Amino acid sequence: MIKLVTTDPTRIKSNLLVIAACEDINVYEHPRLVATIQQSRRLNEFSGNRGDEIILYQPAGYMTERLMIVGLGESQKLSPETFRTAIGRAVGRAMQHKLSTAAITVPGPVVSGLGFEPVLESMVEGACLANHTFARYKRDKKTAAVKQIAFVVPEKTAAKHRRVVRKAEAICSGTLMARDWVNTPANDKTPQQFAAAVVRSSEKANLKTKLLRKRELSRQKFGAILAVAAGSESDPAVLVLEHFPARAKRTIALVGKGVTFDSGGLNLKTNVRINQMKADMAGAAAVAAAMLCLSRLKPDLRVVGVIPLVENMISGTATRPGDIIRTYSGKTVEIGNTDAEGRLILGDAIAYAVKKYRPEILIDMATLTGACVIALGEELAGLFTPDDELAETILQSAVKTHERCWRMPLIEDYRDLLKSDVADINNMPRHRFGAAITAALYLSEFTAGTRWAHIDIAGPAFHKKSSAYCGPGATGFGVRLLCEVILRMAKTL
């Protein structure tokens, strides 16, 4: 639970009080806080560098049990992410010690280069995102979420900024939900199980839901989705979520790749990443969670989430390399590789979203290619779009949320690499070079001229190591990014 308080920080009774310090300036006006930071700088183990921290127990002049000072680094290098990570580390420390309450003092107007609201918002995000652990399958829980976190702000600003806290809490709760969905093992997350979990949450959020099961997918000729699912005992599905305010005149479609486990099919994965393939539905989780957030944020846009769900497995009924399938759009596809399954189900879902809802803009999000990870590493998503204006909106949103994207080229010449001698298109290019680009070009074949962007999150969706505000495993990448994009579009479309 997050709340704003206006109490003098020295009078706050809590298990932990957190204050921040720069290397070169004081970020508070309160004399006691300034004096405490100055005293701490005299100790060899603390200088205010980014990442520094020190804990004082039963500090004189305070009513808190513990006082933690976190370093921010140089004032000229401060950014919202600086505050997000510093507070994330502090809350993580509180979780390790299973503390129930924490209070965090927000710096004053001395950091005016950023503005009070962005600083508060990023600190709340850091606290919310860090205050989470996936321990559903553990008997011995070594950490515990902090039950109550208070942010100390000036009395004159509290009422004005409560909306900032509500917005940050709403979006971060979606990110945490996405993390839990992705971290859930595949044996508890078949397409039908995952769809049911999302539907339950969506109905509580008053989102309109529609679930297309295998019989309906067959009737409507979702040939690519059915082909990918052919080797699994678990039936495929397409889940549609809809936020439709009465005054909305424009429609945005979000499409998320939902492969609940990807064995690679008959082109069986042999590398060490196969044990992470429960995370191949991170795009679906991000879209579903973003839709839940939007139901609380209530942008004045119609937003439709289309989520194809399959399991890519091996059996005697599995689709074979060399097979030719007919997609929802009518295009035929030669299967060059059964492990290039994500683009197959996305192609069907994109074509369906375009035909059924005629969106002004469509954005798909997917853990699509290892090639994108090789190109950009694990911290950046690849952004592919021919639309400069849409690209700029997404990139600006990525900067604000620190869910970073890098725009990649869409080279028309590379489209020739997807040519097939026997079908309209091949799902696998003729060689592996530029594979992230050819995957995006494949998807573009199903957009029917709709303004479109593809975000490849194969790198940042799942990390083996923890960070300042995320434990090991799923990151929930994309939820905050999509929410920010939609909120920006609500102001401009």
C-alpha cells in the first residue's frame, strides 16, 4: 500500500526511513536531513555516489527504527531512473529484513531540473516494482513485501500529487501481474489456463472479453495458429480484451505473442535457453496487463488487445518443415522452420485485428527473435516501423519509462529473402543474417496498410539476474511502455 504523508520526517514512526543524497549538493531543505547527510559523508563507506547506501540504527533526533541514506551520484547526472533504482534498492533491503513499514522522503525543489512530479512518480515506481517477489512455489520465503510505504511530501503538494501515486500504482500493479504470469511454469500455464486467468482478472476490471476456442478458430480459418498448435495436446485460443469508453472515436489495437511454451517444434531447440521458453508469452502478458491498467486509467480511446495463445510442441500431429498452410488473411505460407512460430501466430492475430476492428494504429509486442538479442543485448527492445511519427511516440515513451527501445531498419530489399517457390511467403528467410528485420517484414505482410509498429522484446523480457527493482526472471517489460504510449495517443489522436 502506497500513501502520501506530510509529517515532519523526524517524527515519523516506521521500521525504516529512507533519504537520498547526492555527491555534490543537498537535495533537501530540512535542516535535520541536511545535517544527517553531512555527518554520513564523513564516514569512509558513504560519499553519495550512485549505489552507495548506509543504515543508521535508532538515529538520534528521529523516531524511526532505522534510517537508510541512498546515494544518487552527481546532481548533473540525475534522471528519473536514478531515483527509481535508488528507491528500488532501498525497498529491496527492507524486504530482505521483512520490515513492515517504510517511509521515503521525496527531495525538494532543489532538483528542479527534473521537476517534483517526475521525481515523485519515479520513486513510487521504484518502490512498487521492487516490492514484489515470485515465491508461489517456495515453502521457505526469505523475503516479504513491505506492507505499507509512505512518501513524505510538502503539505502544499500532497493533494495535487495523489493522482500521480494512483497512476504509478495502477501501472506498476500491471507490471507485477505480467511478471507473475511469465514466471509461472508452463505446466501450470497452458493456453487455456492462461486465458482463464486473464479473463478472471479482466472481468473484475470490467473489460469486455471474448475467447475464441479451437472450434471457432477452425471455423474462421486461423490456419497459422492451428498449425503451430497442431503438435500439442493443449488447444490454442485467441483472447480479445476491449476497453471501449462511450466517447471514444479512435481505435488502437495491441497484439501480444502468447506461446506458453516453445519447444521449437520439429526444429527442436537444442540450446540452453529452452528452459526459459515458458517466457515466450511475455508479449501476451504485457498486452493483457496493459489492458487491465488502461481499464483503471480510462484513456478516451478504444483499445483492443488481441492475444493468440498456443503451445509449440512435438508429436505425430505436429506441423512439419516444408508444409504449406493457409493463414487467416488467405496468404499461404511455406514452413521453413517450425521454430519461427511466433510470426505465424502474430500474422493471424494481426490480420484478425485489422479486419475486425479497423484500428488507426496497431502495435505488436513479442519475444520474437534471438537475432534481436544479439544485435541489441538484453536491455533494449527492437522497434520496427515504417511510420516516423509512431516511432517517435514510442521512443519518447521508452525514455520516460526506461523500458528502452532502439529503432531498427526495415530494409525492403530483405523482403525478397522471404520468397517461396511454392507458396506466397516463407516463414523463414533464406539465410540467418538480418533475421530480426526479416521477421518484422514477415509481420508487415499482414497489416493491410494499417499504421503499425513491432516491438521485439526477446532481450529485456526475462533476466537471470536481479536488478534494483526486479528480481530474477520475468521483468514485465512492455506494460509501462504500452500504457505510456496509449496515454500519449489519447492526447493527440
